[in-house]
Amino acid sequence: MIRILHTADWHIGQTLRGFSREHEHRKVFERLEEIVVERDVDALVIAGDVFDSQNPSGEAQQLFYNTLVQLSRAHPRMAMVIAAGNHDAAGRLEAPRPLLEAFNIRVVGNVRRREGRVEAARHLVPIADASGAVAAHVLAVSYPTAACLPNLTRLDGAAGSPVIAGVRSLYAELVDTLRGPMDGLPFVLTGHLHVAGGIESEGAERRILVGGQHAVPHDVFPAEASYVALGHLHKAQAIGRDTVRYSGSLIPLSATELPYAHGSLS
């Protein structure tokens, strides 16, 4: 058995009515460090929106990287998987990838294609159990920009829209391409987008899908995935089926988010 801790929407660097949230972030990161040790977590997933801005301050970046160091030191064998969200600059988030991989931290930014095919191996992260044996995989997918999707003009929009068809096609292609390397082991998908039926926090979340499309149905994610770790909506909730879930944000990010609990899912 493996244990994966699902988080999202850290929004480091956020201010609220002009006040910094750094103290709150530091406190919640201290608690996160305690949780990964207490629960002997095998992999920590951050499903997008690490930062609140695509141009985060030096202080925000320092807090993020210090947090990764603290988590790695507290639980050295734990893998960390980070996917870019719509608030993140995917290229900037990925830039230190070679250095981070030395600490068992994988960052996945935009989808890349070569000769029309997704470079799928970049998205696959093996997860080892306490014995060191690979027991599962995380298939990390970032916020799907227009450039991430197949040629939208060639997609059949009968399923709702070309954008929905594009998102469905992207996940199907990744899973089909990686089925061999995954060797029949369980796998977790990530996603950073709005899934239809999800409860929004008023004034806190941007409507983000390209092409004027606001949300995708939950069945865009292949049913064979053991779990779908979502980011973007700040309220923890399951969508469509029990294994498709938003973890919610670590802290309330607006006044409208005060009534419900925040944290992580394992």
C-alpha cells in the first residue's frame, strides 16, 4: 500500500486587502511537514497554483523552495509531484527541474509535443513504497492551455465542444501512451481545471478554460485511474465519482471561503 497526500492551490505570495499571508502560509507548511512524517507519506502532490501570481516575488519563491527543502529533510524518501496551475508561469516553475529532481521532486509545466505526439514520459512519476519498490505512478498534467491541446479545429465537438474534446483527447493520449511503462500498476492523474458540478468560491477563482468553455465533465478523466487529484476550486469536494476530487486550498483565500474546512487529502 502507498499513501499519497493531495494538495493544491497554495497561492504563495497572496495578499488579502493589502495584508501579506506569509505568516499563515508558514504555519500551514509547518503542519504539512508534520503530516507527511506522521502518516509516512509516499508522495506529496501539488495540483497547481503554487504561486498566486505568474510573476511571484523573491520572498514568495524563497518561501516555496525553503518549504520543499524542509519537507525533503523531514521525510527524505517521499516523492513530490508539482503541476503548474493557471496562476503559475509553467516555464518558470519548471526551470529548476534538473536540480529539483536530485531531491526526488518532479515539476511538470506545459504539455510539449514532438512531431504531433505528446512527450508523455515527462508526465510520468513512479512512486515507491517504504521498501523502495515502485508501487504506483502519478501522471501529472498541468492547466491545459490552448497550446497544450491537440489542434482544436480538427476535433469533433459533438461531445460538448472542441475544448472538452481536446481535454478528453489529451488525457486519453497520455494514458494510452504510458500504459506500457506503468506496467499495470495503479496510477493517479492530476488536473488543474474546473470540472462541471464543482462548487466555486465567489470572487476567488478565475474562469480559466480556453475557447470560452468554462468547465469539463468528470468523464474526461479515464475511468481506469485510481484517483484524480484536482486543483483550481478551493473547496474540498468530490465530483461525479468518489475518486475524482478537489483537495481545496490549504488556507481560505477570500472571505467567502471562511465557512468551510481547508487542508489536504490522503
